[in-house]
Amino acid sequence: MRTVLRHRSAALAAAIGFATLASAGLAKSPEVSKPIAAAVADPARPQADRDRDADRKPAECIAFAGLKPGQRIADLIPGGGYFTRIFSGVVGPKGQVFAVAPPKRPDAPPDRPEPSAAVRAIAADEHYKNVTVSVEKPVELKLPEKLDMVWTSQNYHDVHNVPNIDVGAFNKVVFASLKPGGIYIVIDHATEKGAGFTATSTLHRIDPDAVKTEVMAAGFEFVGSSDVIANPADDHKTAVFEKGLHDKTDRFLLKFRKPK
């Protein structure tokens, strides 16, 4: 009987230990601050952006990142500026948002707008006068110095698709731009565990474990991850542009820090 109990106790301890390891690094988002809530609720935001909030959960993601009024943040590859507008409201008049967009690809159709067009329109709006736009080639990335945060959302996989890029050097530029203690946020579409970087150009997905290893190789500490935009129903095998998957993929949110 005692032997059975010892075996049960050992099994229970092992199970607890396994669960602890599995959940390591998974952090709960803190309470959404008033500046973040106000920035998300800002009526100046386009209705099309506001309609996406239920799926993208910007307030919870930014609360997890820890962005505060007065800080300097680079929105790296900002797309249409969904987060750029919100960051502007969060950091306020004493803060600064740097929207860093790539140039138009040489093989892009002539009628396709410049990637920076949307954020240039935002920066030209008096409501977002703390937004500055720059156009940078990912292979020659330059960022402002003494940033509090660098954020890239659903773009990291595409960095791997840039011809002749050294992603390690890319991450080191991000590292150098941040103040000691500065934060690097990576949000992207998850692929199957163990897939590494094999689906970046096909499914436009990437393995979060591979991202962690790669970013930490640039000198960053891993702070934690959040499952606030996770979707366990996603099969991880479908291209993210397929009908019905828009903003509904299984996305990971990783937080890294430059050591103090």
C-alpha cells in the first residue's frame, strides 16, 4: 500500500512539474490602463479599424507590452496604421511614434500604393502629430535611438522572406535602438510546432519557438508570452489569407527585453 502511495505521489509531482514547465513564460495581461482604453475608444479611429478590435484585442495586447504615456515607440512595418493610431493616443503629446515602413518592391504592380502611404496620411493628420514616418529597407534597417519599445505585428515571418536579409542583423538593429530595459514585441501567425521558418512564404506563418531562439540570439531576454490572441481551433496548416481566417488565426504575442 505504501509503495502504491509513493508511486501515486511521484506521478502527481511529475505531472505538476510538467504543467509548470509547459506554462513557463505564459504571462497574464495586466489591467488595461486608462490611457490605453482611451486610445482604443478614440472616435477618430476609422470604423474599419474599430470593427477589428474584437479579434485583434489591441487594449489587452498593448497592456501586456506595457506601453505608457511619454514613451517612444517604433511601429515596425505598420501596414495600414491600425496600431500606429492607438500608439499615438497611448504615448500622448509627450511621447513619439515612429512608423517605419518598407519601400515599394520593384516587382510590385504599378497601381499598388506605396507601403508608407497609409501612415503618411496618419502623420499628416493634426490629431496624430506625434507620429513620424520613415521608409527603410529591411536589409538596411535604421531605427531611432533610445526607444522604449519596438513593435512588429504579423510581419516577422515576412522579414524572413526578404531576399538576402540577415535576420540576426535585423534583430541586432532593434536591440541597439532600444534603451536598456526597452521592450521588443513580436506578434505573428503560428505554424505547427517544430516547423521553424519553413512556412513563412507559403502559409505566412512562423514557429514561435524558432522566433524566441532567433530574437534571444541578438541579446534579448525573453520576458514572457500571452495567449490573448491565441486560437486553439486554428489547424496551423492553412494560409493566413484564406477566406474566413482574417484576424482569426492562432497568433502568438512574445515580449522581449534589452537587459539593463
